[in-house]
Amino acid sequence: MLRFLSGNVVSVSDNIVVLDVNGLGFELACTGRAAAQCREGERASMVVYLQYSDAGASLFGFADERERDFFLKLITVKGIGGRMGMNILKSAPAERVAGWIMSSDTDSLSTLPGVGKKTAERLCFEMRRHFETKEGVFAALAGEPGAVEIALEALRSLGFSHGDGAAIFRKLKADGALSEDSGPEELIRMALKELKRN
């Protein structure tokens, strides 16, 4: 089975990369990050996954092993095939998708192409098990848990359910109170203030 390819980039168009590997042209459907690393006429090395389906063979390209691992877990979810999984990772980085799943943010997940409300809920439910241990795919993806995940864990240790915490962060996001620079301490403080108000 193919694990990676190295060669000259022939073309990059709409996340489709054509790679010349010793005279053989491989067409890869790539994640946003993987495609961004490719420049026409330059050499590139890419982690790949070859999938066979009723529609034939498809070759997918990833920026690194962590992205590939996340994709393989993504396509175990009912209704998520290889093409849809790749469309998700074309639209948003794996870390962001993982964060939305961890915080049960079905509204953000529903903005991804082909992902409706039911599929978003299924993603949260079926992918959750991959995030529950320190060795889970989220830890592998992000290296360290994000601020929202740390804040959710802190709220759980204070006796609040994951659902309550996720709902508060969804509300704070909808109100525009969350920013990408918010640290765990600030998020915990805002969440507790909101929970106290309710």
C-alpha cells in the first residue's frame, strides 16, 4: 500500500495536485494544508492514502501523518466517505474540525460542505471516543489540547456536564464573546459567569 510520494509538482488546482514521480503522473485530492505546501515546478513529498470504492480508486494527499490519521478516523463515521472526508479537510484544518467535535459545536460543523445537522451530530457522537484518551487523535493532531478543551475539562472537574459546558461555549461564540486568542483561564471565567447567570 502507498504511504507517501515524492516528486515534482506538475500542477495545483482546486486542491488537486499532479505529482510527477519518476515519469508517472499521480493525481491527488489534497487537504487545504497539503495543497498549500505545493508549488508548481518544485519538489514535494506527501503522505498519501489510496482508497478503493465502487467508483474506482482515489488517491488522497495529506500534509503529515496526523492529518492522514484524522482522515482515516473521519471516514469510519457512517455517511462520511473518502470524497466527503477530503472536502471537509479542504474547507477547514483538522485541528479546527477536531475542536468543533470536542466542543459539540454542530453549528460550525454544519457549515462544512455536505455536512447537515444530523451528520454533524453523528460526527460528534462517533468521533468522541477518539478524543477521550491522552493518546487520542486530537492530542496527536494538536500536540496540546486547545483552550476550549482545557476549559471544558476544568468545568467537568467542577461538576458541570460536558453538554452544559459545550452549550455555554456555543452561546459565548454566538454572542461574539470568544476570540482565537482567549486563554483557558479567561474561558473558564466567562463560562462560570454565564453558568452562574443561568
